[in-house]
Amino acid sequence: MDICRRWLLTALLLFAVLSVGLALPGSLAYMMAQSNTLRNTFCADYIPPYSVSVPVSVHKSVISTGEETVSPAGFSFLLRKAGSQEAVFMTTDENGYASVLLPFYQEDAGRHYSYELSEVNSGREHITYSDAVYTVDIALSMDRQGQLTAALSMNGQRVSQIMAEFENIYDAFKVPDTGDSSPILLWLGLALISGTGLILVCKMNKRSVRNAK
């Protein structure tokens, strides 16, 4: 009986060892798979994507006073956020268009943002720059479906999109500013009077010579 019990205990022990050995690789593989899954999905620098983006666009036209024309490309504009130093520059393409995207997030719901849009005077020769300034207002809210929406206004008027028009004037024959504030027409008038007086004096001298002869 003792021998039978020993053999039975030995068989049970071998069965237990084999069961653990067979189950262990699967358990280890499962644990590694779970560990890899957790490691792959974790990202410390994760930034949530924005919910809505609002395009702000400008269109530049250049009116020429003569036959020579200037391309509307290369003009710069400044979009400045009210009450802060945040600003975005944009430059027009060959068709006179420029735009920038303003991103907004879920936490912006219920907030209102205001911007000023104006042209940058870069001092190009013979160009009269636009002095127009547009006020852009963006009010953000959450709709019933949980989507962030933006209500747009420009200069106090509700609009479906932000598109600001700017017009410059190109005058190739523009008289340069010398800093002299004297009226040009006055100087021209004085020159004309002086010339007329000189002609009259010459005629009178000629008559005097003839009479003396």
C-alpha cells in the first residue's frame, strides 16, 4: 500500500508540474501582449485635436492711375488678438489672396474672441496703402449634438465667412514727399506770375529801345 501511495503521489506531482509548465508560456505571452498594448497607447505629449477651425481671409486689389500696373502679390497683413500680444502675419499670393486658420477646442465653448485685421505698410514706392481696419469677432458654443460651432461677425455684422477686402493705389508719377508742407499749387502760381512779369518787362525794354532810335 505504501508503494502504491508513493507512485500515486509521484504521478500527481508530475501532472501538476506538467500543467504549470504548459500553462506558463501562454500566461507569459498574454502578460507581454497586455504590457505592449498599454505601452503603445500611452503618450505623455498627447494633444487633443481641435474641434473647429475658422479661416480668416483677405483679398488685395491694386488700382493703377496709369498704364503701368503692380501685382497684388507680396502684400502683408496682421491679425492681432484683442487684449494680447498674439498676432499672425499673412502674405498675399499672385491673385491677391491670403488666409490663416484659427483652431478652437472643446474648452473654448462659451467663449468670445475678438481680433483686428489690418494691412502692413511696408513702404513700397508709389503705393498708397489701405488704412482699413476690420474687427473680427468669433463666438463659440456647443450645439445639441455636442459639436463646437463658431458664430462669425465682421465690423459688427454677422457673416458666414471672414473675407476682408483691401484696396491700394499705385501712382507711378506720384510726387515724392520731401517734407515741405508748402502748397504745390501756390508755388506753381507764383512761378507763372513771375514768368509773365518777365515777359512784360522784356517787351517794355524793346519798345523803349525802338522809341529812342
